[in-house]
Amino acid sequence: MTTTDVPTHRPALRRLDRLAPLAAGWLGLWGALALLCTLTGAGYPFGANDRDGGGANLLRLVPVDVAPPLFAGMLLAAAVAALAMSSQGARTPGPLRALLLGYGWTVAFVLAVVVPDARVLVILGYAPMLILGAPFGWPPVDYADVFTWSLGVKVAAMAGGVLLAGALLVWQRRTADACVACGRGSADRGWTTRAAAARWGRWAAWTAAAIPFAYALTRFAWAAGIPLGISPELLDDLRETGQVWAGAGLGAFATVGAVLTLGLVQSWGELFPRWMVGLAGRPVPVKLAVVPATLVALAVTAATLGLVTTPEFWRLGGGFSMASAPMLLWPFWGAALGAATYAYHLRRRGGCARCGRG
């Protein structure tokens, strides 16, 4: 049976077909803004111009006079590629298909992982405190200094990278004779079956839960007055400035994230538990787990890429120490969380309404 033998699921298919034009529009808009930065010499928010401190961002390595034209060319070329992918006409020759996919996935990676940095992950961690504490004036921060132009561009870049990745995935499936909606095809591998995903997904989930919990332990120890991995003098400084409580807040966010990660392989991650009045026993929507987990996996990977390449990171606590050791595991955290999320998706995706497989 081919994908054309089964009536298409029209509304879902139309939404998938919109991804490429939307990605092209996003890329074209930001490419034009980068071109404007090039012509005016103003507005570029990264590197030396980063108000948030661009030390933990790989874009610090690109001179501010070189980056805007580089971004303009990269984004506008990607917009043209996305427009080419929106066509459902003749088959694309193998070399051209490989070139478009290679360039597209590279741009998607740069936007989703290289442009964002630890600042995005930190804001995700502080978000509950910032939202709940705002009416009470706590924490005592100027929100204009928190939600900056630089942060907005980083979040927009991550959103654009995800949008481009979705368009690429649809086009990649279409040109590989796989189902556009679910990705199933004649070349499906055994590791994508529900039973196989349950096995390797469990390992991935426990790994993705253990790493943030190890990070949280060090921050909770500091809040309790235990200089775990740092000098007593540094702990005194952290307590004096109040940063130790900010670290405890991030530790709490990491702990909650670790528990929710385990839900990807537990029964309560598929059916709402009994204590959730009104929802007990109902299936957990797949996107309710997949979307936030994917966002955190991207944010962790982006934060890691910037942090481990900065000299300041290695000087934390006077060189390699237990203070920095948990963060050295973050590359595995992002990869493990992404794998656990994909395994959860494979286990729960069910049959496809478009191609009838599964």
C-alpha cells in the first residue's frame, strides 16, 4: 500500500504544508532585519552588543561587523530553500535534495541551538518565580533588565529553528516516499517500534532525570550552608548577595523537571493520576509532554554549547570542581531528554489517520 492509496487527512495535511511557507516568511523577515543591521550598523544584539553579557554565547567569537551580513546571507538563502521545499511538484534530484537538506538542517541547528544560550534556560528556570512573585514585588528586579531585546531575539531564533526543522522534516519525508504525517515508510527500522522504544526510552529517561537532580543537589547544599564543591568564602559571597537562593530556585526547577522526565516512562505520564480531579484516568495529550520536553532539551543543549566553551565556566570554584561537574553532564542531559521524548512519541503515536500504518 502506498501513501496515495489512502484518503488524506486534509486538515492535518494542510497544516503540515503551511510549515515551509511560514518558515520562508520567518527567515525572510529576520534576514531583512539582519540586512538592515548591515546597512545601518545598528541593532545587532549579540557579541559585544549583548546587553545580557554575551560571554556564554558562541556568537561572541564572530566580530560584530561581520555577523550581520553573515546572518543576512544565511537567512535569506534559507528562505529561498524553504520556498523551494513548499513546492509539491516534480521530484528533486538526489544531489540537490542532499544539498537543500544539509543546508537547511545546518541553519535550523544554528538558530535553535547556537544563537540561544544559557540565558534562555535560566529564564525558563526563573519563570515561575518571576510570574508568581511579580504582584508582590519579588524578586526585586527590573523586568526591563530581564526581558531584553537580546533575549527576545534568542527566543525568536529558537522558534524559527524549530519551525524550519518542521518544514524540513515534512519535505524530507515527502521526498523519501514516507508518510508526510507520521514518517512511516517502507524503510522503517526495528528501533522505532513501540516495544523497542520502550526499552531504549527507559534508559534515556532515567539518564535525563539523574543529571538535573545531581545539579540540584549542589544548589540545595549551598542553600543549606554546605560549601559542596566550592570554597567557604565563595559560599559566603553567594549568601551575602542572595544568589544562593536564586540557585536554589533553579535547583527546584531542575528537580521538578527530573520528576516530569520520569513521567515519559511511567503510567502517570500516559494517563492522568487519580488525584487529578476532573482529569483522572484520561489519556495525557501527547503534545502536552512532547512540546515542553523538546523545548527544555533544546534549551539545555544551547546552554551547554555556550557554557563549556567559556573560560569563566572552568574557573568556577577555582577550576574543575563539584560545582561545575554537574554542568559538564549537560550535553548528555539534552541528548538523553531528546531521545526519551522521541521514544515517548513513538510509543504513543498510534495509527496514522493519513496512511493507515501503525
